[in-house]
Amino acid sequence: MNFPQASKFSIPALVAAAATGLFLAANGTSTDGNAVYAADPGFDYTATLINPPLVQPPNVVALTPAEQLGKNLLFDTTLSNPAGMACATCHLPTTGFTGPNTVINYNLGVMPGVVTGRFGHRKPQTIAYAAFSPVGPYFDEDIQVWLGGTFWDGRTPDLPGQAKMPFLDADEMANIPTGPYPPHAGGYSSAVVARVKTRPYANLFAQVYGAQAVASATDSQFYGLITQAIADYESSLEVNQFSSKYDGSKFGVPSRGKYQLSAYEERGRQLFFGKAQCFQCHSSATLEPVLAVTGGKDVFTMYCYANIGVPKNPQNPYYTETSAAANPNGSNPLGANFIDYGLGGNPNPAPGGQKFMTSTPGDMAAFRGLFKAPSLRNADARPRPDFIKAYMHNGVFKSLAQVIHFYNKRNIAINAASQEIAFDLRVGPPKGYFPLFAPPEVMDNVQNVAGVTPALATSDVASNGQVGNLQLSVAEEAELAMFLMILTDGFMSP
């Protein structure tokens, strides 16, 4: 496979840079002065994504008929318009059920749709461990955060609702909804239903749901059976394995002696649950509704919403996808002025009735820039060592090292003598100092926007998370990454 040309960086060079924590500066260059990588506008990313055709992998565990039906649907490449893309095309097991293509992760960070020239504006969130997210979003009075629901922005309450959307998204599988567009609250596609009924696995519907129920189902109801089956597979042991080295260690539930953490990994674990503050959003150890359904196992997320100050991803082709004539239901009329408000752009009210926007994304300040914290399980899952993954909701970072460095030094600027100083993101650094990272896409609600250290944080700031000036050393950043690497499934049987 030939990689598209991208500035001065080759794939091996990017891997080497990622390993040392390369990060982007505010002026669009890397800290070593090189221009950052940029997408090739003439490259057919859709063809790269869907060729060669996706092949459904063998089962890892025995599946129930409902789970098998869901897996067949998830890997079916005939259900897009045109055919060629399956749900699993963007959610492949070998990469932790998220972005499966190193070329696209490296150059864009977001996935192209089945129609050439169309792109979504976010990285596909992993479906692994999403089954344990509480129905939501809802406001947890104990921890004072919104949590639950699905997608980065919480726009559907549960997995069956989530599975309805990609089939109908003009920038994903591009089926035309039956009824008005956009189908914010779900919607359905009679065309998808018709195609599913001709597939070799169609007989499983009667086995799973009953012949009478299937025979009498309207297209809308049958579409619900399709998405329920997908949710059943996404809830299976094959997708949620709890089979990592961490699970095989004494820290797993139940405690095991199959793996002993190295000294580096143990220091990383202590940092994760201590000084680095990762556990504040990326541990379910104190979230009773989740522990109750996982049997006490940590899913390494609270499924909560927060704004950690992620910068825009300038590589995202969505900013140039402005033609309503070419893409009437999925274009971006705002162009480069588009702002992703996350939960604040969620058009659907919460199950409890709370609205996150009224008429325009971002018009309710309290929800601007909040994105759902994903599980860190399989964050480093990759098919080979040099495979590039994209991170954050917009895919702006390309390695765990970059992500950890961002958490550690988001509020740090340097001068020509490489001296560092912390600064308030709302004010900017002093003259002569340059920020290590571009500014947040959304400044409202940024955690620890002032950039205080954990030692100086007030209780109010501490409750809002310690992001941006963690005071971690280079060695501690590396140890934290080593711990995250042992959260990858596949070390032992699910």
C-alpha cells in the first residue's frame, strides 16, 4: 500500500516522534520546527478504507443466536449506500473497535464515509465496553457530572439507539432515512430493512425474535430488531473481554496470578490512580451502577462528560466539506468556522427531559465543549507495532505519548531557552513564551483552565479535574503509557 505524501514525515518518522511525545504547537508546527502533517486532498481515503473488502473474523467466544445475528449485521458490507461499508469498517476488533486504518488515522484522524469525498467530523468512538454505559445522559448528584448515554455527545440513550444512526448518516453509510431528515431521535431506513431480509443470516431473526413477531413487523419495527441485535453483539463477551494483562494480574477482579506488572507498569498504575489524576474520569471503581453490571471490574471510564481543552484538528476534511449541492444532508456550511460543542451540540433531550441546546449548537453555555470520556481499555490495541492510532474525539493526537503529554502540559509555554511557565488559557502566556499546544476549540467549561498544579489546587478546582499542569516528569509520562498498554485485551481467555 502506498501512503499519501504528508509534509516531511514518513510513517516510521511519525512513529519515532510519537514514541518521544511529539506534540503540536499553537502555530501549527511541531516543536522541532517542522510543518505538521497534512491530508492529501487528491487521495481516495474511502477506497483505502473499504478495500480490500472487510472479512468477518472467527468468533472468539461462543455467541448466542442474538449475538451472532448482531455480529453478522455489524460486519455486513452490503448495508451501506452504495455497498462496501459495514459498521465494523470503522470499528475493527484489531484496533480496539475503533479507527482501523493507519493511513487515515495518520492523515485525518476521522473516517471517510462510503461516498467518496464525504467525511464525518469525529473519530469513531470505540464500541468496546460501551454496553456498560448507563442509560443517559443523566446528572449524577453524587459526583456532580453528566454521564451515560452513547456517542461522544450523548445523543442517544443506549446501544440500540446508537446503532440506528450510522446507517442513516450521510457522512457514514449514507442510507436515506424514511421520513424527515435529519433523524435526530433515531429514524429508520426501509432500504436497509429490505436488504437485510435478503441476507443469508435473515433466518436468525425468526429464531431470535419469533416467526410471528418478524412476520408482522413494520419496517420501523424491523429496523428496531436490527439495531437491537447489533446492541446484543456489542454487549457480548467477544466485544467486552476483560482479558488484558491487568485482568490477569492481582489487580484484576477476581485477583489472578497470571501476570505480574513490571516495576515501570506498577509505577504507571500508581500514577494513574494518584498523581496523574486519570482515575477522576477514567475509572469506574466508585461508580456503583457500573460495578453492579461488571461484577466489580473496572471499565476505565466513568462515562462522564468533560471539556479537557482539546484543540481543533486542522487535518479534518470536514472543514472543507461545504457544498450542499454535493452533500445536501451532511455538508458543513460553516466551513473552517465550525465548532464542535459536544454535549452542547446534542439536539436530543436527555431521558429526563433536560435539553443541551435550544435551537443552535452551543447556545447553552453550561454544556459547551463537553465530550464523553471513553474507556481506556484497548487504547493501545493495534495490529502491529508501527500502526498509527488517532486519539481524542477529533483524532488530533496520534499516540498515547502525545495524549499523556497534553494532559501533563496543556497549560505550559516555553521560551527560546526552553524554560517553561504555566499560564491561564484564557489569558495566554507572557511575552516571549509560546504554548506547547494549540488553544482549546471550546474555552467554556475547560477543566483547570487556570493551569494550577495539583498541589495548589483548591477543592473547587480539584473537583473539576487536574488537567494541564500535572508536574509529571518525562519518566513518569512514559510509565503511565506503559500502564495503559497493559489494558489491551487478548492476553488471556475472555
